[in-house]
Amino acid sequence: MGFVQGIGALFLNFLAAIGRLSFFASNAIFNIFRPRFYWRNVLRQMLEIGYYSLPVVGLTAIFTGAVLALQSYTGFSRFSAESAIPNVVVLSMTRELGPVLAGLMVAGRVGAAMAAEIGTMRVTEQIDALTTLSTNPIRYLIVPRMVAAVITLPCLVLIADIIGVYGGYLVGVHKLGFSHGSYLKNTIDFLEYFDVYSGLVKAAVFGFIISLMGCYHGFNSRGGAQGVGAATTNAVVSASILILLSNYLITELFFSK
């Protein structure tokens, strides 16, 4: 019976965690539409999430596009289908690799920073001080990060798509022997608006997940420096898992027959 009780306790704790997370998310979303809205904090977070994440996202995208072109050539050359390489690169980058890789990179960089910053404010009682000063900590700390992440992640993904396709173009033209005109023509002819749109929708969802998990774990951290470290780890791991899960669900929603 002890084993069964352990499973039951684990399941109940999981449901309780889902409930706490849902309440936290609904409270944050509700406060987005209530005054006062801190525009300066939103702009600061957009700079932190978007502009400062460009180098890591750009490097990831260009090398991913280059490797994708090389690997596609290795496989397609066996079937004399080398002309399909531009199509595979642009489709893979816009639909899947651009949003997912950018989301994971931002989760590792920004999600950890959010959890550490807010967790430090929690354990040093700065959040309690905000409440004492009649400032809603959800509206002041959480809402700007969520709004900024939802806005900036699609911009980052769009840039990552362009850089990734350019990386495939460089490998295709300068290493695999494609002509400039034919590679670009195949890329433009095969790309559709819905491919880019689906990737940007994924990016907005990923931005919400990253900011939610980073803020939630930081806001509920306890136990000093050790608790802040645990909150940072939990924020990155949970955001990464939810990104992969939501990626499948959105792909199933958009592209299932």
C-alpha cells in the first residue's frame, strides 16, 4: 500500500502544481488588461529578450541552415534529387527548426535570467517591499516580461529564418555547386506564406511559455541561494519540455489532415 500511496501523492502534487501554475498564468493575463501598464519595463525587457539574444540565435540559425544543406545533399544525391535541397532548407527552417531552436536558446538564456532575477527579489524580500508600497508585483514584474517575450520571439524567429536560409544558401552555392539564380528561385517558389505564419505563431506561444515558466519558478522560489538555483534549473527544464510538447501540438493543429 505504501507504493500505491506514493503514486497517489505524486499525482496529487502534480495536479496541485498544475493548479498553481494555471492560477499564476490567469492572474498575469488578467493584469495585462488592467491599469497601470508599465511601458518602460516592457521596452527594457524587449531589449533584454530580443536584442541581446540576437547573437546566439543568429549563430544557431546560420550553422543549422548550413548543416541542413550538407546533410540534405548527402541523402538526396543518392536519388539524384539535389534540386530539392533549397526546398528542404527553407521549409525546415520556417516551420520547425527556426522556432524551436530559437525558443530553446532563449529559454536557456532569458528563462534562467528571469527566474534568477525574480527569485533573488523573492528571497531578499524585495517583492514584499513592492506590495508594501502598494505596487502589484504581478503587474510590475511579470506582465512586462510576458508581453515583451510574446512580442519579441516572433521577431527573433523571423530573423533566424532569414539567417538560416542564408546559411543554406552559402553552403549550396559555394560548396555544393548550385547557381545563385536557381537556388534563390527554388527557395522563393517553394516558400508559402503559411509556412512562415505557422512558425511565427509557434514563436509567440514559445515566448509565453518561456516567460511564464521563468517568472513562475522565480516568483515561488524559497530557501535562499539554493532555492534560487533550483528555480533557475526548473525554469529552463520545464520551458524546454513545454516548448517541444507545444511544438508538436501546434504542428498537429496546423498540418494534420
